[in-house]
Amino acid sequence: MAEKLAAPRGTHDALPGQTPAWLWLENVLRRVANRFSYREIRFPTFEHTELFLRGVGDTTDVVQKEMYTFTDKGGRSITLRPEGTASVVRAFVEHALYAGPLPLKVYYIAPNFRYEKPQAGRLREHHQFGVECFGPASPAADAEVIGLAHGYINALGLKGIALRVNSIGCPVCRPQYHQALGTFFEAHRETLCHTCHDRLARNPLRILDCKNKPCAALAADAPAMTDDLCDLCRDHQAGLEAHLAAMGIAFTIDPMLVRGLDYYTRTVFEFVSDTIGAQGTVCGGGRYDSLVETLGGPPTPALGFGSGIERLLMMCHAQGLIPGDTDRCQLYIATMGGRAEVYAASLAANLRAKGICAERDLMGRSLKAQMKAANRSGAAYSLVVGDDEMETRRGILKRMDGEGSDAPVALEAEEILSALESQGCCGIPLSDAPACFAE
């Protein structure tokens, strides 16, 4: 026997028993996004490397340490997408979406790739729900984007989530803050790690995001950006706080919150939890008013956030929020004999066309083994079709949970459907398929 292969480290399979939870979660996220008038966008898994060098920033850990970059057969430098915002902005510019009605509101659910140490809630291939909003410059837009994140957290039923907010200024006031940070950290250069020595020269703001313990302890005493905000940034922050208060969304101001990417301006925020280990950020984002122009478009204010699907699933499992499998088998048709097997094929096909999840034996099992298979499938009902049933064209619809009474039924799809519906087991037309997912 050949040696078994395993998935690469930092990746994982979502097995058939696990995917109902993914579908439930994704459906909740889509419904909440739709209520805020966001529409889905899809984009390539890989991009030209230059997109992330220009968009994410070459002083970030993402670009310096974590990107999966390779040269393709045409000699082009290609990178597996490490985050979604740069790709959305590239599409916004490439297809001149700025020329259409604004604001443009989009969301996505897509995999991202980063070469980092795998740990709980952090994988080298992870999936992200993200939203991006192009056009509005007002703090009202910041509050609405935060409100969308707050909305899906509530819709999922998650508890123990706290919102942290900060302003990291704009090109007018940030240089002064960079100078203050540089002066502070230069006086403590011997405490900084090797990576932060480079950050000190290129972008001292990144030192605030360092996970090295001595650097983090030093950063706690660093000057706060809120002390150096210009009047416009200060007004923007005050407007955001007023909107959040009016919306009933609790928050705290965290002067050390900077986020890990270089494109942010003014508002940054995170929803955090202490229930998923060291990587406690459930959702993070902010405003990036210069990114569209950086990537070749016209000056366009923009903002958004990203949220890890795996982390959300971890929290939902931990808090017992995952519903049962709503797509389980509704009817298992067991057969005895060749004629019955052929008839069951026709019966199952007609029932499936009418929206019933119907299963039948494909393994040539005995009747006893088929009934065991029906139990394993979680079927709500079973129906045995053999020689006697073929003669009378009637069978017995049996409840698999043992409750209630069995019901005689004609072996016709319409009659079986009617009997199932009378028991609350309704068919779902394919055109209405999303309705079958749990709320």
C-alpha cells in the first residue's frame, strides 16, 4: 500500500460532518451583509506581488515574512492572496467602479494565505469574511461598518466580545506622531528586537504591533496618537464615538491599537474575545482613505474589516451556538429485490425533484443492513419497498425516532410528499435552497 499523504501543515479539511456549521455561519454573515445593502464580490486567489507590496506595505510582517510568493512560467512574480482588501481595491480601480454610484458596498468570503506559525484560530490557509465600503468620508460610515460587525456578532449569539477603537491619524498629523515615537524608541533602542530596529528606521508605528514581550512592554509607555491628532482627525473620532453611542454599541478607546497593515488612516477597530487563546481578535478593520489612489485610482475614501471564519466557528462551538444539521436525510427508501430497486430509483428521483432529501441503498446491502444505514443517515422516516409493496403499490412510512404511529402510504411521489408534509417534513424547491439553512 502506498504511503498516505497528509494536508500541508497549517491547512485543514472541512469534512462532510463539519460543513453544515460552515454553511450556517456563512449564511448568517451573508444575511447580515445583505441587510446593510452589501453585495458579494469574488476575486482571484493569486495576484501580482506588486499589489501587496504597494497596498499592504513593505514594513508589515505580512509582506516581510508571511507571503507565499513564486515566479510563474512567464517569469512574473505572483503571490497567493494574504488578505482581501488589496484585491477588492484592485478590482475597484481596474473596472472603474468609482465611476458608478457611490457608496459602493461589497462583501466577500474567501481563503487567504500566510506563512506563519499555526495555532488555535490561525492557519496558513484561513478563510475570511470581509466588507469594504467605497465613497463616504464621514464618521457615520465608520459607525455603520462597525455596526455591521456588531450585527453579525449578535446574530450568531456570541457573548464576551468587546469593541476597541482608536484613531491613528492622517498624513497631516501622523508625521509628527512618527517623530515622537521615533524619539521615544530611539532612547530605548537596546530593548527593541532586531525586527523593530528596522521598523524604527522605516515605520516606528509598526513597533506598537510587535508581539515580542520586551517590545510590547516598552510600547505600553510610548506616546499615544490621540495626543497628536489634528483638528480634522479629532473631530472625526468624536463623530464616530457619538454615532456608536447613539447606536447603543459599547466601546473602549485603546491608544495602542494600530492594526497590522500600513494602509489604515484615522479609524481602526477590533472586536476581541478572551475565549480563543492568544489570537483573540474576532474582527478587525478601519479606514484606508489613501489606498485607492495608491493603487492607481482617483482619491476615494474607503473603509472595511476582515473576520476569520475559523475563529468564529471556534467561538460558536465553544458557546454551543452551532445548530443541528438542517440538511439531514428526510426519507430513506430500503429495497428488497431487483424490481423494487429500480422502482425506488424512480421514486427517489421524483421526491428529490419535489424538494425532499431522499436516500436509497447503493451498496447492495441486506434489508437489516439498510435499516442500520437509515439510522446512521439521521433520516426522519424510512420506507421499505419489496415484492409485497410492489404488488399492492402501498407501503408503510415509518418514523425513525420511534415516536408517533407509522402511516400507510401509496407508493407514489405525490402521496409520499403529502404524508411527509402532514408530519411537518416539507420539501424545499431548489430555487429556494438557501431557506433550508438554519437561522
